[in-house]
Amino acid sequence: MATHALRNRNGDRRHDYFSPDVETMPRKQLQRLQFDRLRRVLHRAYANVPHYRRRFDAAGVTPFALRGLGDLRRFPFTSKADLRDTYPFGLFAVPRETLLRLHASSGTTGKPTVVGYTAADLANWALLMARSMTCGGVRPGDIVHNAYGYGLFTGGLGAHDGAQRLGCTVVPASGGGTERQVTLMSDFGATVLCATPSYALNIAEVAERLGVDLRGGPLRVGLFGAEPWSDALRGELESRLGLTAIDVYGLSEIMGPGVAIECREAQAGLHGWEDHFLFEIVDPGSGEPLEMGEAGELVITTLTKEALPMIRYRTRDITRLTDEPCRCGRTHVRLRRITGRSDDMLIVRGVNLYPSQLEAVLVGLPLLSPHYQLVIERQGALDRVTVEVEAAAGAAVEDEAARHALAGSVAHHLKSLIGISCAVAVKRPGEVPRSEGKAVRVRDLRPRPTAGK
Ligand code: DLL
């Protein structure tokens, strides 16, 4: 499929990948484009992927019956289990020989999920990432320090190709070796940092320890994503790194980074690129579609993917959509900050909790540093949750009694601000493991059920 040229006709280099034609398209026109692309993708999936054909047939729907965008809800969902069941290449709609690249998720249990891209898919991805970066305030000529992991994870190469496409100088740092990263950022004069928010925090901390002032330098924009994070952490990263922190969202099954991003003008909700993806929100329990503005599980259908068309993919990510006009003028819907995944939700003494909600409280508290983990243990028939959070460097908490007192006050804040009662353990500076990619927020120490039982 041909990618459409998005360059500004006025030759304005500063906004190379902002295309008013597409990004501020009136809704009626956007819907016509979506319908046309949806029909084509459903036909392709039905004709080329036996799994989709079986599922559509079983649900009694065919692409021929599609009369409007609303008919999509009659089609069955696709889930991670479908990718696993057809491992490795069963959902591909093109011959394997036409794939130019594969990525895969690590897969904590069982097989990884494999995703693939044709030449056109890679070109579209780079273009959407270049568009996303433009939306977040990155410009041609920027020095992009890319600390997303390179490899099977889509973050590294996804951001890399987009930045290159936009005309930036990319430093392919990947994750890890943080002291060296700080030196390179300072020596090369990085203007943009791409990283998970937790790794960006690690970088900020190491820079402060080394006495390298990234705050006062040319660093201007941070493109942070791949894990849930809070506005509190945004404030922390903006002040410690001296940049505008932009939330970027994506997932391998749909493409990788660049599915949605905040605009620099508003930093309020992530514009989802509706000319390439259809977004729905459903009730995570029943799967019933929810109205605009209601919180639920995000479901995405790809409109232009060749290799791996995804029909109504259940992301498990919890968010809301808004179609309120945005200050930046873009008309594409916005996703509210993703609170977490439905499968990461914990129930602590009857109260639903996402780790990112905890972060929002912990970041603002004095004497603490925003490094934390939730530890879940089994105690008799009950689960016991402990929040492990680190004391700030320089906080006078060397003795046990001081840490105990601080823990008590943190527990009180958690109870009064988010209504959860749980144990709190204050750790010494440096004791909570640092992230070099996606942070591990939950340590589940409960015994695993034995196979076969
Ligand atoms: O994390 C792609 C990515 C790379 C996005 C770099 C942004 C930046 P996966 O490894 O497949 O792909 O993980 C996707 O990560 O379903 C969400 O649960 C979570 N996630 C991604 N971005 C955000 C975000 C990449 N901005 C899964 N906020 C998704 C919250 C996010 N969660």
C-alpha cells in the first residue's frame, strides 16, 4: 500500500511531518476514509488469514455485509491468546518471504507474541513515528538520544526509524550503561530524550550524582512511554531534566510506538492516529462498547497494516477517549493517560489499585524518592501487599525508628488520598532496583499454582 506524502507543501522544514490535510481533517471526511480502509482490511483478513475466516464465519459476519463503521462491533475481538495460539506466523496476511522485519514480546509466560512488517508497514511506521515526534515538538535537526531498548522490543527501532525519517541525528544508545549515556547526552548536546519514564528518572538521578547538568543544557523534549506513568512523575522529570515531557503510546501487536501521542501545545491526552487505526472503548468484563468519554478497555483495529492486520484487538489498556477540540487544532480523538492494564490491577483489601495511582501519591511526598515497588505475599489465606519506597538521598533515615515513622506517614497518605490500607517499608537510598527499560512495579512472591492442579 502506498504511503501518502505528508510533507507540507509550503516547505516549512520546522513542521515537516505535520500535515493539516490529515491531522485536522473534518470528522465526516475522516470517517469516509476509515470506512474505505476498514472494508479493505476486513476483506484482506478474511481472504488471507484462515484464523480470521474461521472466527468471522463462526460469528456469522462477513466483510461483504459492512455498511458503516458501526457494523465493526459485530465482528469478533482478537486477543493476545489468538497470537499465541497461531504462533509464530499464523495471523500474517502475507507470505513470510515478504516480511522485512520481525519483533516479539518477551512473553513472561509461555511463547512470545511475534509481529511482522512488510516494506510498506515499515514505511508507514516510520512516517507515523515522525508525525508523532513532530506532534510532541521534535524537529528536523534535533539530536535524538534514543534510550529505548534495541532488539526484539519495538521501542528502540521504532523511535529510531521515525527520528531518522524526520531528519534528526539519532544516537542509538539503547538501555543500560547509564553513566555513559549521561556523558554522551552531555557531550553530544542531546535535544531530545526517548526513554521509558522510569529509565529517564534513572538517567536524571545518575546525571545529578555525576554532577552533569542536563537541566541547563540544550535538552528540550522527552518522549516517554511504554509503561504507565503519572502527571506527578511528569513534573519530576520536567524539572530534573529541564524538558517538556510528552507521553507516547503504542504496542507491538498494533505497530509499536507511535499509535498515539500528546501534542506539545496541550500535553493533555494522546492523539490517536485515526487515519491508520480505529479506536473503541469496551467494558473490560462484558466486552460491550462504551460511549465516548467512558473509561474502559481500549480496542484497536488497524486500517493500513499489510502483514498483520488486527481486527478489534483487545489491548487490556484502560483509558477514555475524548473528541473535545484540542488547542493544537488536530481533530483526531485523544486517549486519556493510560492508567494501567486490566491484568495489572490489584485488589488491595477490596480497593482496586493500579501501581501508577500509587506513584502519583509517592512522587509528591517529601523525604521520599520516586522509586517504588509493590510486593505481594501470601499470608495464610490472605494476600499481603507492601509498598516499598525509597527515602530521598540526604533524608535522615539511617536508623530504623526514623524509617518506621516515615513509613507510618506514607501509609497515612495512601489511605487518605487513594483509600488503600497497606504496609509501607521505607528503603535506604539506592535499595529499590533501578529501571533500564520497563520498570518492574510489582514483585509477586505468592507461590505459583502447580501445573495440573
Ligand atoms: O511498549 C511500544 C512502545 C515503545 C510505546 C516505546 C511507547 C514507547 P509493547 O512492549 O508491546 O510495546 O508494550 C505495549 O505497554 O499495551 C501498554 O500496556 C504499555 N504502554 C505503552 N505505552 C504506554 C503509555 C511498547 N504511554 C504495552 N502509557 C501497552 C501507559 C503504555 N502504558
